Amino acid sequence: MSKWVSVWYNVTIRAEINPIRIGHFTSIGDNTTISSSCALPHGLAPSVNIGKNVTIEHSCSVYSCIIDDDCVIGAKC
């Protein structure tokens, strides 16, 4: 996790199997779950990469994906 990342209440970040990377100035809203799988069928890395200046609003589920810089993920996605 980089500097200046804000993680709000009841957020679960599970990096038990593969890494989770969170960029500078990213905000992760309340009740969000971030986790990674052990393997993906299409050959991409099963880690989670969240870019810089990203806002993930409340009650989201982020699972083994890549989120580019300067994105907004809406509530309950």
C-alpha cells in the first residue's frame, strides 16, 4: 500500500494468496472487499492492481483485477 491511501471503516483486504497493490492518493470506501484468487483461467495474473488517484466508493467488491489510474468505481459495484 502506497503513501496517502485512505481505507475507510469495515474494509476487508485479503492478500493471502497473491499480492494486492494500491497506488498513491487512492480512497477505498466503507464495507468494500478486495481479494485475489489463486489462479485465473485466461492466463492473466490473479493479483489486484489499483492505480493512482482512484476512488472506490462504498460497498464494492474488487476481485483479481487491474484498475487504471484516475478511475472512479461507483457505489455497490
